[in-house]
Amino acid sequence: MIDACYAAAVEPETWSDALDGIADAVGARGAVIVSHDPARTAQTLASERIADVNLDYGVGGWWQHDTRIRLGRERGIMRPGMVTVDEMYLTAEEKRADPFFQHFIDRHRLANLCAYVGADPMDRHTLSFSASRDVRNGPFEGAEIERMGLVGPHVIRAFRLTALVGEMRREAEGLTSALERMRAGIVVLDARGRVRLVSPVAERLAAGYLALRTGAEPEAAEPIDSARFGRFLADVLPERSWPRQETILLRRRGGGRPLYVEALPLRGADPFPVAGAGLGGGVVLLLR
């Protein structure tokens, strides 16, 4: 299921099936990905089985009244890396008295929610991947919550990769301008770890941290990080289901703040046509 999410990043039409499969695995009726950025909250991605709920939430305007997001933020629950369930910050009495639950959740015959909260590197907001129980089912159980914690980080990362690939495809003719607008640096590696594309932001951020030469593997500029970065690349590049180590901090040669590097695996053939062929099984490195 995790691999299906990364594949969906370059084949967005398969996201619905991937989310339905995860919903089944945690005993939910459906699953949805929601941004907590008010400018993007209405633009949800949901499994097919709750398409009507998703339409009502986004187009119907109920995203503006989402009590879970509001209370989760107010009560400190919406922190990256957390797995939440309703019982952590909502009582049954609060649900019965709240219009969002009375007129939206109850109308769609939904019940408890279990969510994984992740950070969005493109802005200061968070994202959540959540699964909704049918009203006929009770609370989420321990094994189901644990499974959300295992799959959640990969769903969020694959979703961010979906947005990245989509923007780069839309801007294929003006690729440089598209990459310059991104706040994170982008480095695309092929399946053998060779640099195929470097964004202007990545060039600036990598100075003193990484040596990036087209057609060659990237190297850590600080000798003390060389072996560690080599192991990191070896772990994220093979076509495995998902990497064991997904992030690394690199020191700057001569001192300074560290560079945060996150690896997002590419599944499917040639997701970035402008970078050339043969990228399936490669990796996108996000630099911050």
C-alpha cells in the first residue's frame, strides 16, 4: 500500500484506489488528505467511497467550519508526527452540540476519525491524512491506530511529491520559472543516483554542502559527512518499497547552519520528461 502511494505521485488517477485500500486496512469507510493551509483546505484528495463527502466538504464549503482542525490547532494536537483520534480532544457532548458534527458528519453517517499529521515543506502549515469510521462502527482500536502511524508519513510524503510533479509538468515549457518559485530546492536523481536536474534554489542552497554535477552522483562537500551521505543515497535509491532513512542533515564546509535533505522516491516511468528518460526508480531530493 505504501508503494502504491508513491506510484500515485506520478499517476494521480490511482490515488483514489490507494486511499480506499488503506481505509480497508484500518477499518474505515474512506480516507482523505487535507491541507491545514486555509488557502488549500478545500482542495482535498479523497478515496472514491467518500467522494460525496469530499465534494460536500470542499465545494459545499464545510471545510470553513471544520471543528476538528480548529480544536486540534487550539489544543496543540496538530503537530507533525502525531497520530490523533477524536477522543484525544473532543468529547461526545461537544460533538452533539457542534453544527459541523450535527449537520455535516452526522448527515453523511460518519463517526470517529483517526489522522496522521505531517509537515508541508513548501509552507509553514501542516497536512493530515485521516480515515473516517462509518457510524455503525465503534472507536479505532490500537492496531488500527498503529497502522495509521506506520503508513501516514509515506502518504503525506507521496502527496507532497504529487504536487511537485504536477507543478513541474504544468510548467514544462517554463521549467526554470516554476522551480524558482518553489521555496525548497529540487534535485532529481535517476535510478543510478546520477544528477539529472537541479533547480536554481537547490544550486544556491547546496553551496558548501553538496557537489552537484549533471551526470554524476551528488557528494557531500564536508569530508566528515561523505560516508554518511553515501549510505543515505544507497538506502534511498534501490527500488525497494520505501527507504529506511528518508532524511539527513548535512554540515556546511566552513561552518554554518545545517542543510536538511529529504528523499522522495519516484515510482513509474519518466515522471519528469523535461529531465530526460529513465527516471523510474529514481529519487527527488528536497533541500531546505
